[in-house]
Amino acid sequence: MIAYITGGDPSLHSSVKVALALERSGVDILELGIPFSDPLADGETIQAAAARALAAGATVSGILEMVREIRKTSQMPIVLFAYLNPVYFYGFEKFQSDAVQAGADGLLLLDLPPQEALRNVELAGTDGLKSIQLIAPTTPPDRLRGITDASEGFIYYVSRAGVTGEQSSLSEDIAERVAAIRCLTKIPVAVGFGISNPVQAATVARLADGVVVGSAIVRKIGEVGDNEDLPEIITEFVRPIAEAVHTAARNAQTVPAP
């Protein structure tokens, strides 16, 4: 179970509490978004969260401080979810070094194609911060091998074309796409975009190694706002989804081979 939240929404202090609440809810990996003013891969829900976080004063340094605060009481893996612009402005090498020192485990840069990273020395990874790569339904077959070879930690399969956001139904070709990726790599494959309830999450958990839920959680944070009850409300909302993921995964592992 992988959960996404936008760092600094509704505030940096509250985001830390939400992150720890997610772990109590059964979340295994946290995707912590660095808010950006032009989040081109995100739909209205996460766009609004980024705007709220920036208005509340969130910065790259502030998000890294969040990671340090989480690390005081939690060893839950943290993947920083970012666009290239704020990271590059911060200084790519400095960002990676500071992120590792803060306690982050991985980095997913949405708008950095793997071939561009290979051409630029300053974009090379550092030990301790795994490079999470995206594969989309529109990724051509001749690019799959390069992406899987560049992936570390896990591969994030984007289950539908377009931007992030809750959907009433899942894409029909998730199983086929995940199987194709698994033919090229032994790295775990997580599926995200559009998964928003326990039924959808359980369905995906039977097909992939990880399930990413983001917009549904972010929407709930936006509805509640900077309220002292926010962590408890998020716990109640996320726990059934996490339980559905873990139950489906366990059942899938115990099904005998045909």
C-alpha cells in the first residue's frame, strides 16, 4: 500500500501528523509530493493541494525538514514525488545529498525522461536515493527496456493516460501491462492513477506488487483542512483501503498454481 500526500498541505506541521497517521492506517510506503506551481501531470485535486501548500509557505527545504520530523518516530519508506524545476533550482546534487541525509529513500521525478538523465552528469543518481521510474500505457515498446533498466526500488505504472484523479472504474488492461513489464525486470511494479476505494485497490493488489492511492486521500485532506482531527479522519479513511490491499495480496499469494 503506497499513499501519496502533498507535503505542506494544509501545513508542514499537519502533514507530518498525516504521514504518521497513514503509517498507523497500514500504509507501507509514503509518496511525499513536493508542491510545484505547474503540476502538469496532476488533476484538479492535487493541483489544489499544491496551491494550498505553497500558499501556506511550503518549500523544498521545508519538505526535507518534514522528512526529518517523520524519521524521528518512523522508518516507513519515503519516496519524494517531484517535478524537475524546483529540484533543479535547489541544486540537483545538493538536493539528493540533503534528501538522503534527511532520511528519504527514493525520488520520482515526473518530468525527467530517463534518456535525459543519462545525458546530463548533474542528473545522475546518488547512493541511498533510489530512482523510481514511470511507465505509461502510451510508452512505446522500444522504450520499455531503457526505463526498466534505469529503475530502482519499484516501477510506477500509470494505469491510464492523462492526469491524476479519482476514477469510477479501472483500466481494463492493467494485468496485461503489468505482465509485459514483469517480462523485462524483477523490480516490483506498483500501479497508480485513479485508484480511490477498497474495491479498486483490492483488484489492483491481485495484479501488481503495489497499489498507489493519492487523489482520494488528498481530496479528504482538502475537505477537512487544518483541523486537529485531521490525522484521525485520514486514519479512518485509509485503513479500509490498506486492509483491502493487504488481504487481496495475501489471498493472491496463497492461490495454488494451476
